Amino acid sequence: AIAKGALLVYSTASRTGVLHAAALNQRPLGFATMSKVASDGITEIGCQRTGVVDAVGDGVITTGDIVVASRTTINRVESIATGGALSLYQDLDRVMGRALTSSTDGTRVKVALSLG
């Protein structure tokens, strides 16, 4: 099942997203705009890629930080600063947007998405 607001990431299948799992180098697609269960017969759901969302932070995030999909906690975002310096080859495809508010671990953070 996919809950509304869940973070979706790229799958190797064409035009397919899956639920975010804690792993390196997962490319974010956006946040689910509706819920989905396996037996409902629906094969497509909306995905918010731009605008402002409330996400759950993984670790400390400071206003203005570049935000990426978390490498350690499912369905959370983290500051790029958590993993060290931004590496063009390893982290650029993980960038989701910029933090509009500050947060601590497990609290809400407003993120301006730039996945568009």
C-alpha cells in the first residue's frame, strides 16, 4: 500500500515509482497525491514534484539547506550536509529541493520541491 504523502523514488522499470527505502542513491520522484492499495485496480497515481510540502526530517535540517531523500530512514528527507559535501556524480540526482524551515530529527520541515 502507498499512503498519501509517501515519498516515491525511481524504479528501474520504465515510468515506475516505488516507496522510498533507506538506501544510497535513490532518485526521488515526489510525494504521492493519493493513497493506493494493491487490490484497488488502479495502476497510476499522482506525484507532487513542485510546490511546497511538509516532509519529515532525518537529522537536523537548517532553513536554506539543500534537501535529499534520506539514506538511512524510510520516507524521510535529510540535509545534503548530513552526508558531507555535494558530489556531482553521487548526490545531484538525489536533490529534492530546499528547506524553507528548520527541523530536528523526526519533526516536520517545509520543503520547496524542485523535481519538476
